[in-house]
Amino acid sequence: MPTPPLLLAAGLLLTPVGEAPGVAPAPTAESGDPRLRVHTERVEPQAVQQALELRVGEDWQRWTVDVDDGTRPEELLVKLRDDTGRIHTRALTLEGSTVDERSRELAASLALLVEQLAHAPAPAEPPAPPPPVEPRARVSGFVAVGPRGALNLSRQAAIDGGVSLVGGAWLGRDHVQPLVELAWAHSRRGELRVDALRLGAGLLGGGAAGPRGRLWGGAGALVRAQWAQATAAATVDGWWASPALVGAIQYRGRMLVLGAWLGTDLVLPPLRARGDSHTLRWAMVRPMATLHVGLRLPRRSRAARGARTRSSP
């Protein structure tokens, strides 16, 4: 049966403007302040804002508050974001049975949370990274022993042979080598014998080369005192100065050290010994050569050595 025109017109007048008949209006999810954003129908945004401002005034506006449904029906998830971008998240359980009761509960919880965050100490800034520490130079040394020899450049070579005991270390990133030496030298001609003991210290400068710095080369000088004794029918002894100028090359293994010196022994003044029928003379300048075989001492950093010294009772 067709609808009378009068009833159709009355039905259109009773329908709200902008809504289709039979469709419920969408719930409002925003309060009057854009900093409070409620994304749930379980509380009323305006009621939450009013109750919150009654408790803390406008202090809550230091945060942007988002309210969402939680994982359980009675739970709400609250996020407070401050002006620096830090986010504080809380899960709140509301026990109210009506929208008004839950709105008041939410406002009370938010007020308590705002007061706690307002009085909480500011998060400590992360400590500045420590300045880069330059690796400490590691000190390594050696002790070695080996044969040595020297001769005159004149017709009478007056060759002397003996033993050299030396100890030293590589410092200054392996560019400096201080060392000490104790050496024995012996010459003989007929019934005449000359024996000498030399003790001194020196300094070589150079550098490392090769894989892992195994080879080291350098040059320098030693200052030594020499005590010599000449023996024939009688015995005569005395003191001389015996410095040396040397060039050195060394192989530095993990435990083994091999080295060679080439240079010049200086005898000041020249040594002259006379027997009944023979004469021995060590000239002022005597080319020399020395071989050394020894052990490398454990590498140790200066920092570790200083820490051990400080920690000792």
C-alpha cells in the first residue's frame, strides 16, 4: 500500500540533518584541550579533563596524554609525552561500573602520575665518552753474549779476541737502545800476553723494520773504561779509556735475539806492552766486530709496571 505523502513528509522532518536513518552517531574521542586525546569509549574526555584540572590545575599540560584501550576490558593504556619527546607509559585498571566513575578514576590516576613525574629527578645525561687513550709503548729488552775481535790497521795486526756480554732495551717506540757491556779481550805474541776488561754503557739510535718489526738497525757510541794487564817475565797493569763507535743490526724473535756489531774500538792512549823479545801494541783506532746471541726479555707496558708499583704494599 503506498505511503501517504503527509506521513512521508513528517518522517523526513524527524530525521537529524547529516545522518542517515537508522545509523547511530560516532562517539566523540577528543576533549576541549588537544593535549588530552582519548581513544576509548570507556571514559568521557570532557569529564576526565575537568576532574584532572580540579586536582592539578594546568600542570598536566606539560604532557601530551593519549588514552587507549588496554589488553583487558578493565584496563586502559596511558602514554604521557613531554616536550623533550620522552614517553612514560602506564597500564591503569579502572573498577568503576559507569562512564562517570571510570572518568573520575582515570583523572585521579593521571593527577597522581603527573605529580610523580613533576617531582621525579631529571634523567642523568649519558656520560661523555672518555678521550681516546694512546696505547702505551711496550718496553722490551735483551741479554746476550758472544765473541768479539779487533785488530790494528798497521802491519802488526795485534789481533785480540774475547767475549762480550751485553744487555739493553728498546725504548721510544723502538728508536732508542740504551745498553751496557762487559767485555774481555786477549792478545798474545810469543811469551807476551795482554788481557783487558772493559766496562761501559752506551746509546744507539735506530728503528725497526720487517714483518712485526723483527729486524732492528742502528748506530751509536759506548763509553767504556778498560783495565789491562801485560804479562811476560813480569806483570804490568793499568787503566785506559776505551770508547767505541758501532753500527748494529739485530734480529728480534719472540724469545731469541741475534745481533752483530761492526765499528771501531778506540784505545786512549794507545796500549804498548814489551816482553823480553816481543812487543804488542794496540793502536788508538782498532776496527772491531762482535756477535751476540741471547734471550729477549718479556714485553711490558710502562702503564702496567707503574700500576704494579702503586699497588705494592
